[in-house]
Amino acid sequence: MTADTTGHFGPELLDPAQEPPLDRYCDVVMKGGVTDGVVYPWAVMELAQHYRFQSIGGTSVGAVAAALTAASEYSRRYGSVNGFNKVLREVPVALAELQGDGQTKLFSLFHPSPGGEPLFRLFVGLFSKHKGWAGTWAIVKEMLADYLLRPNLRRRPDRGALLLLIAGALLLGTLCVLYPVTVLPLLLILLTNVAAVAVLLLGLIGWRLLDDVRRQLGGPGCGLCTGMGPEGGPDGFTDWLHKGIQGASERELEKPLTFRDLWDAPGGPSLDLYHGWIERPQSIALQMMSTNLTHGRACGFPLNDNSEQLYFRQEDLAPYFPAEVMRHLCACSPLVDGYQHLDLRRLPQGDLPVLVAARLSLSFPILFKAVPLWAIPAIGQPYRCWFSDGGICANFPIHLFDALLPRWPTFGITLVERRHPDAQVGDVWIHPANQLPPELRQARSATEPEPPRLSHLLGFLGSIVQAARLWNDNATARLPGVRERIVNIYLDPNGSKGGLNLKMPPQDLLAMASLGQQAGQALVARYIKVARGPNGKTQPSVHWDEHRWVRFNTFVRAVQSKMARFTQSIGQKAHAKPLGEMISELELARTAGTKPCEYALTPTQAKAMHKAALALAELECSLMASSKVVQPFEPNPQPELRLRATL
């Protein structure tokens, strides 16, 4: 880690004279989170020293890092490394910079909606990781100040509070009548009155707090912040991200970077490697995950031709995005015929600004408001679809860019929030190599982190929620061919860094960024050979060849399992027609001169389907024969193939 001209530590600047080879690519997928996303920029910087990025994905704050990475790679494709050196590398330092109020730049980017300041302060206090009674007292003081000493924050008379005051006065008067001074000691009366006043104050605070929750979180979006700053005031998080994306891509603010700009950037995989029937891959592929709460499923952005189409209203999105982004959206999205009265416009695919997809993914519940889009059903009226944080369904979508046999690595960077304090694992850890003999492996700990102990009810309930959210991601991350390309970054075991702690001090932010740099270095050390070859360039390490071998074996085993008994099924006659007869009948349905059925086939189509069925039957026979040969590598756990609708 080297210091720059300002004295800050960080990764080395990219040298245009020592760029990675034009055909050496990698993909990267980054896990969701909130403030712990500060680990990503320096990890990406280390990878950028040796790789060019082809596919980039992420969820929540991982989507933010993915957007900045894609923008930086975009400018590099045009011959400039300023996106990496002057924007991405400086993100942790910029977020850790102290402002005039003594808070970091990171904290200053969050602006609650009007009237939501008390709830926002309470939210920040609960997650600011204060320890002991000092932290508790700090939260209590904020609540007393917000709900008792700052009446100007109230937007209307609090009739509930007035009723509580009247009830408290009647209670005190009754106590004084029933227990005159001549009967009970003065001390007893004093204690009784103090207790009554305490109950009164707690009731008043609780009433006002519930009223705030109802007004701020019960309305559209159910969150505290839109992401934008106040009009004419300081930047919000979305403003800051828009400037970062545009700065990294070296484009004007009025020309938002779009997905089509990334797809059509210079460079990218060579056309020579693709046949005419295979579509050329995008030059820079960017994918982000969000959650459609209305439909109850994950949704990937940008949308594609197989995705369910979505729409937007200018009035709905205006509070969420800068004016120049809204102008672009409306300019490339005309009103939908038949729904002009609703001001519905089709959400673009390639022309969608990268910022919009990042904000759709970064909608952490409560902290950020959900974003409204619209759906038009085949039957019925259009309705709103609310989009919240992508981490609800797919917090670590490591599968996004996986090929059956990869041409370049797809790295995953994940954040581990908890670990057993006795686990002998460093702050950055990659699963040991799978197949090579010990003398060819780098020395590293093979101790896996232990799971947290469920020692209390809250931990038990929290683990239930985490298991429901992350089981799919965790199951995928266990597979051979996946686990050894994921770098795990273990955050502070006591939970004082990262997460929802918006008040982290500068030194903690930079310390987390340094963990990201270590993670990038660990991936490079695993997959790039340190020694240079005859041409003076670094060579892929033996671990990359091993990784491809493991992926091949894992894929073959998964296909073997899925193809089992396919031949038996296509020829089945009991209670069903054999597949060959079905194809022939569908061909006759079109050539017989009668009205064709929905699935009728032309002779060419029928011939192709017969060939496909025969090829699959032959594949099953070949795979079953190969399964009888014992291989040196046996995937553990066993993989499986599943069909699923496009997200």
C-alpha cells in the first residue's frame, strides 16, 4: 500500500504504459451491504492492474461499486485511466473526509424527507455501534430532544400528546387528594409524582414516535430518504453517485452514461471467436439486481427482451433522480399508446441510465424509499410495482455471468458480517485450491470460519431471516468451481464497522477500504503468475488452469445427473405418447390441410426437433458411460442443474 501526493494510503495508480493485455478479461460480482461497500473500490483497483473488466455485477451497495467500476472501464476503453485513478481510487478518501459539522462526507449524503429528521436520528443512533450506557444515553437524549424539546418539528397539533397531559394532571391531582401530606410522608408523595411524570413522558414520547412512524414510513415508498439532497442544498447519495459515474466515464452530467454506451464501447471479446449464430457479447456487460416487492421476486436490470416489461411516470421518479437524468429518460421513452392519461412511458433497456439501475438496487428498507415503477397486465388496468433493495432476494448473485467452461475468471467479493471469534482465519480469506497436489499450492490456512452461535432469541430470529434471504446465494457459494474464486472479507467481529453504521469515523472507513485492497491482492496472487513470461507479461497462474478443470468436471457431473433416464422418458409409452410420435403428429397437423394447432411444426422444424432429441439421447449414453470411469476429482457438494424463469 503506497501513499499518494496527499499523504493518503491506497493502491498504486494505474500506469497507462503498463496496461493489462487487451484480451485478458475478468468478471466481478460484489455483494450487497450499506457502508461496508467502501471495501470495493480499492479491491477493484488491484484487479484493474492486471485485468480488463468485461462483466460487472452487484446488488445494493455492490451495485454502486459495479456502476463506478463499469464507468471507469468505459473511459479506459477510450484510452484514459482517470476513471480509476481520479474517481474510483479516491472514493474511500472522499467519503472519509470530515465536513464542517464534524461528520464524514458519507454521513452528509443522507437526507431524510421533510419531517423525518427525528426518525432518521433515531435510526442512525441505533446502528452507530455505541457501546454500553454511553451509547444508550446518547440515543435517549436524542429522543428527549426530538419528541419533547423540539416542538417546532411538529407539522400539526399533537392531540394525543394533549390528552396525555390532561390525563397526567388528573392523575396527579387525584393522588394529592387521596394521600394528603398529613397522612403519608412527603417522600412517598414525591416518588409517586415522579413515577407519574415518568410514565407521562414515556407515553408522550411513544405516542409521538408512533405518529412519526405512521407518517414517515406508512406513506409511499416506506422509507426515510429518496437518495436526493434538498433542492438548492447539499448533494444526496444519488446526486453524489451521478457525479461519480459521469466523472469516472468522463462524460458531461447532461449525458448520463447508459447501458448501451457500455455495450458499444471499444474493445471487448474478439468477433473471431464467435460464429454467426452466436450473438457477440457486450463489450462491457453490467447487471444489477433489485426486488419487485409487488410481484414477490428478484428483477435484474437492465431489462431484456425476455423480461417482463416495466413502465414509469415522470411524476413518480422525479423525486428520486437528478433533473438531467429525468430529461434523458423522457426523451428516449415516448408515452405509451392508450395510456397517455396516466403519463406512462416504457422503461428503456439499452438507453437506461446506469444511475437508475443502481438506485433501483440500492433501496435498503427503511433507510431508502422504495422506487415506484408500473406494470401493464394483459387483462386489467396498470398498477404500481414497488422496487426495493436487491439484497432481499439476491444479495450475492455470483451466478450472473457464469459460463459452463469459463474463458476468463468471474471473481466474487463478499462481506462476512459475523464469524466465530476463535476461527483461525485472517481478515481476507479464499477457499483453498481443490485439485492440485500440495507442492503446487500456495501456503494458506484451510480452516473454514465457524458459524455464529445462536445464544439468544434475537440471534435465533435473525438467523431465520438471514437463512430465508441468503440460502440460495450460500448454497451456490459452496460449490467447487465457485468457492475458490470468492474472496471473503471478514468485518470487525464486534460489529462496530460497516453495516448500517453511518457514523463510522474516518479511520474506520479507510481501514475497511484497506481490507478491500487486500482482497484484490489475494485474488491477483491466486490467479496471476508473479513471474513474467518470455514476452515480458505476467502469465496466468496454475490455479487458473486448475479452476477450469474443476469447472469442467463439476459441469459434467451436473449434466450427468440431469440427463439420467432421458432416453427412457422420450420413448415412454405407458400413459403417454413417445416424443418421436408427438413430433411427427405436430408435423402432420400443419401439412394435413386442416386448421393447424398451436404447436404445429413445419417439416424443417420437425426434422430439427427429431435431431435434437436424438442428440440428447446420444449425450446421455456418452455421459453414463463416462460416469463409470472413476475421476481423480469428485465435486463435493454435488452440483445440480435447474430451470428457472429469467429474472
